[in-house]
Amino acid sequence: MENENKYKNLFFILLVIFIISWFKYNNLKEKNSTLTDQLNAYEYALNQANENIDEANSAIEDAQSYAWSSYEEMGDILDNLTTVNTVEP
């Protein structure tokens, strides 16, 4: 009888450990999903920022090529300069 109670207690303890582990696993799985989504948003924002920097650098290079041209050509190139958009993650 005493041996049977030990096995019941052991089974109960193992069951409690399993249930706690299952809840923690599900919680970590959900948190991992949230962090993965956040990482993807930041990667997208970083890619957009890099594209904007490339666009701005290209516009600056174009403007620099006309720096010593006539005022009219410099005015045209300055009129064609545009700002880049910011991206929020």
C-alpha cells in the first residue's frame, strides 16, 4: 500500500511538472512569434531606410555633377531633388 502511494505521488508530481512545462512552452512559443514579427518589421524598415539613403545619395551625386554648370542647369537639378520618406517599424 505504501509503495502504491509513492507511485501515485510520483505520477501526480510528474503530471504537474508536465502541465507547467506545457504552459511555459506555449507562452514561449507565442512570445517567439511576437518577436519574429517584430524582427521582420524592423528588417523591412531597415531595407526601406537603405533604399531611401541610396535614392538620396543618387540625387546628391546628380546635383554635384551640375554644381559648376550654369545657374539654369543648377536650378533644374535642384527642382528635381526630392525628399525621401521615413519608415516606422
